[in-house]
Amino acid sequence: MENKVNVIRSSRARSVWFLAAGTVAAAALVSLAGLAQQPAPAVPSLQSLQPEFDKLVSPNTPFEKLAIEFKPGHEMQVSFGKFDHFTEGPVWNPRGFLMFSDIYGDVIYQYSKEGHADLFRTGAGYPNGLTFDGKGRLIICNQKARTIERLEPNGQITVLASEWKGKKLNCPNDVIVRKDGTIYFTDPYWDFPPGTKQDLDFQAVFSISPDGKLAIAANDFGLPNGIAFSPDEKLLYIGDTKRKKLYAFDVAADGSLAGRTEFADLASDEKGAVDGMKVDERGDIFTTGPGGVWVFDKQGKHLGTIRAPFIPANCAWGGDDYHTLFLMTPKDVYSVHTNVRGYVTYNTSTKDAAHYPALHKGA
């Protein structure tokens, strides 16, 4: 059967991609290169490999393209292409809006559930991963300064980590905060920003204790990237872009990591990279990888793949009920409804939302 995709435009000029019956097929992708993926037009589909996948994402669920008018960015030539925008680091603000990084635009955006996009922070340091701590403060991976930063309620920036034993960090990529306040972040090296020289002779996952002590939580990676906790925080998942694998670590009561195991192998002839990941409330792992977002159950079984119109680099749940999965591609942001609620490590109660950054006027 010929694959068909119907494009329907809503009154708010957002494109909705509907999956017709029989569209579950391999996406047509162009060649990708480097450590991150260049976007490739594809036939969007939900590739179910196990019946459990259809319970997580219903067949024929549409993809929605968010109407975002990006501000002019800084065109940048990197190993996998030339871009002036690259969306990353999505996180849902309990005040009711999405926040995400535009790395090459050097900004953080906000996108309200009413469909309005605006700048949240400019000159943000080629930002990548974003998350919130238990007090509602935004944690930022600043790739330009090679630091982990915290945005304070008064708008000031506190640098939480910048070097290890007198040497600059590589390029903080993704970050997550444990409920006790411990921060974990991946620190790969991939020649970004262009021309950067590596000071450290290793790539690692670092932790920052609640009292501010920086430590190596785990090392021996090809290129550590995405990071996520299991809902009970007893496991920490790390994606390795170069090795195309997911690793699982046991998390001790004191926050130290041990018991490293290979959780999943994403080796594939398809183009794409093991990058950002998130976990749902059941413990299923949604990770970007070759061809799209691979979905694994907590035993490591590959349930299926979400093949968006373009290959995502990261994803995050949001919306009032945390059933909307946002998919970040270099030039656009898509969303898809899931039947399962996403898990986040920060407080999602609306009664405490006042602790989180407010939506800027005009958005």
C-alpha cells in the first residue's frame, strides 16, 4: 500500500500530520553525518514492534508542528551541516508553557499552550540541556562558557560548575536533578563551540551535591549525552552517542553510581544519533536514536519507534496532563499525544507553580 500523509492546517496555522492507515513503514531519510543528526524529511509513522507500544501511543496519532517564528540566529558551520537554529533541551514549566534551547540562535524560547512563542533569554551561551531543581530554578547547560548554571528568581546567574581540578569542562550537554537536590550532567567533547580545545583527557558524567561539591559520577564513555532517571530514582540512564548504547547505573542512597550495565544497543544502518531521552511514569524509556525516538520497556525490550517528520535530537513531556511529547528537531518542534504520562523529577503541582520562572509578557 502506498504511504500517504495528509497535511491539515488549523486556524492557528499549525501543521498537523495525520497518519493514514497503513503508514507504518520505514522513514525515508537522507544521509547524516557527525555526532548530531542533520534533519531529514521523512514519512512520519509509529512503528510498533510489540503490542505494548500501541498502548503507549495509539496508532494513527497525528504529529503537530508548533508554529514558532524563530528570531534570526548565528549561522554556524559544524561537522554535520550549516545551521542558524538547532532546537534542544525541552522542559515543561508548571506555569503552563514549554521552554527550550535554540543552540545556534544562542537563546532560550518559551512557547505557551495558547500557541505563542517568544524569547525567554538571549545570549544564553549556546544553551543545550535545561531542567528545574526542587525550588523551581532553571538549570542550564551553557556550552559557550562550558558551565552548568542556575537562573535565580532575581534573574541573576549562579555558576554551579565550570572546571575539574583547574581544567575547563568539555561541553556540558544534558542535565537532571535528583529529588534530594543532587545534579547530574553529561560532559562530552565534540569540538563545540567550533575551535574549542579540550582541557580534560576524558568524558564523564559529573554530579554536584546539594552542598555544591563537584564529583565524577561515572566515566569511560565514547560520548555521554542524554540522561534520565527511572521513576523511583534507583536507576540512572546514560546515552552514549558514539557507541550507540544506553547504559544503566544503580543509584545509591548517597547519590553515587555503581553497577553499570548495558541497557540497550541502538546500532542500526539508519541515520541518526543517540541523544536526548526521557522516561514515562511506568518506567519506559523514550530515547532519540537512528530513525527517530526508540521506546524501550524497563527490561530493555524495544517496543517501537516514533518516526517524526524530521529526526528529533531530544524530547520531553508537557501539557497540563504531561501526555504531550514534544520532539525537538534542528529547525522545528513537533508534538505527539501519548496515552502514558511522562515522568519529570521536579514538582509539577500547579499550587507551587509560582516558584517557577514566569512567562514573559508578549508571549
